[in-house]
Amino acid sequence: MQKTIYGKVYDTEQSVLLARGTFIDGHTSDGRIRKGTKELYRSDKGQFFLSHTTQWESKRNYIESVSIDGAKKLYATLPEHTVPFTEAFAEQQAPLP
């Protein structure tokens, strides 16, 4: 997924996934559970963003930029970490491997 926000391009394919989580996004009229995901990324330029996906046909997936402080809070709340905290939030803003 890709989105340009205020001239900055956020692309999940070109960024490093730091953490993710799945959540219940609601229930259908026949009782089925719909799930969504939140994935925290860091771009190659050191920008943090959150990707939201949903199973609802009437809703759209979207990306939002987050500050470094917001990213740290999100990282703490998301259950699956794909990059250690110290690597994800190193002072150096060089691209992650």
C-alpha cells in the first residue's frame, strides 16, 4: 500500500515493518467476526507510519504518518515485534537492513 501525505511518500513495500497487531473490527449481522490489522513501519528516510487494513467491504484501508513518540507508543501496544526496539528507534535515522 502506498500514500503520499504532504509530499512524503509512505510505501509498505519499500519500508521496514517494525510491529503489527490484529484486532476485532466488528461483527456482521450473522455473527461473523471481522478483523483488521495495524502495522507500524519505518521508511528508508526514517519516517514512521501506520497502515490500517480491514475486512469490511464498505471501509477502506489507509496509511497515516506518526511522530517518533507516537510510533514508540504504538510499538509498545502492538503485540508482534519484527524489529527490536533499540534497532527500530535508534538515534541514527539511517535505513534499517
